[in-house]
Amino acid sequence: MNLQMERIQQACDSLKLCTLATEWSAIADNAAGKDASLADFLESLLNVEVEARQQRTRETLLKFAGLPAIKSFSDYDFKFATGAPKKQLQELTSLAFIERAENIVLLGPSGVGKSHLALSYAYQAIQKSIKVRFITAADLMLQLGTAKKQDRLEGYIKRSVLAPKLLVIDEIGYLPFGREEANLFFNVIAKRYEHGSIIVTSNLPFSQWSTAFADDQTLTAALLDRLLHHAHIVQIAGNSYRLRGKKTAGIAPVTDKQMKYER
């Protein structure tokens, strides 16, 4: 390495231009081969550094988000999920709802792809450098309860509830909440109301949500009032994708409705 290259390396290190430090030489050779202008060379340098920084940002956001899996919207099987409103779901991939601080409520029985869709929107948002947090309702309640006992609830809410531009809460209704948990959950919805987007998934129709929130119909009504005020409600009907191969083999669980028709 000659003295000039050492000075360039030192300057890049000083300015924290990590990618430019390793890539500038190859970009310079490429520019010289194409007889590119100095402006073209400079633009190429800056583009490489900008893209590298954006990629590092996306990687950091992905770690913060806590996604249990990476899902894409294009992988959602609409041929199987014939009860999914494709046009409505497709429109939501624009992510305009996030900029408008609107919510998405995905309702339907187990296995119809609610979590897949929620994860796909979350991952797409991360790719656009939007801060996202994904968590199940049960884990959220556990973490809120622990934070409250340790007298750090305010800090937890600021960091994990209010900081993300998109908060995804999966599986509301699978486990019922006690009185204190229901109050904590209401606090989450109330604090994000008109300030940040929420995606929630649930296997319960709205008429049964009070059973998940300590049978408190007043609290549930107030919660739904805030959640649904600016919301896209997506109803998904159909059979479980996870059990699609089991029914033909005769080993899938039989529902009460099916037993009724078989009698």
C-alpha cells in the first residue's frame, strides 16, 4: 500500500466510511475503464456507502423486531386460502397505513395464515427502514407484567410499545388475560392510538373479545373503539393450511361442526 492509499484509508476510517474504504479502488478502476467523469465516480462511491449503511440499518431493525420467521406476501397461498380477500390484502402491501397511523385487524380461524400475513407486512416495513416490533399477546402481557413488578413499566412502554412505528401483536384470544393484564393491554392500545400503527391477529370474532379480557365488556368496548377507529378489518375464512394434508389421510382433528353433520 502506497502513502496515498494509506491516507485514503485513514480518511475513510476517520469519517467511518467503512464500505467506501474497501470498495473505492475497484470503483475507481471500473470508472477509469469506462472513461467515466469525476462526477460519475463520486456518485458511484456515495451510492455504495449509502446502500451499505441502509443494509446495516435494516439488519439492526430486523434484530429489534423479533420476527420469529421471515415471511413474504408473495409466498402466501391464495389458491388454498380461497377465503382470504386478496385485493384488500394486496392493497395493504403499499404500507400506506403505517404513514397514516392506521391499524390492521386480521381475524379468522387457526391456520388460515394470519400470522404469515402479519409477518410479511412487518418484514416489508423493515426493508423500507421502518422500525417494527413483533410479539405475541401472551409474551407482551408477560413482559408488561414483569416490567411493572420491577418498577420499569414506563421505560418498557417507551422502548418496546411506543418506539416502533409498527407494532404487531399476534394471537389475541388464544390465552385469556386476568384483570391486571387486560388493563395493561388496554394501556398499550390507548397509548398508540393515532400515534402508531398496530397489526393484531385473532381467532375470535369481536363479539367474543371480552372473554379474552377478564370478561370486562366495558374495557373491551373502549379498547375496540380505539383499535378499530382507524383500522382495516380483514376477515379470513377457510381451513387450516397446516392440516391440509391431514384431512385426506383421516387424521385431522374433527370439529364440533363436522361431528354435527356426520351424525
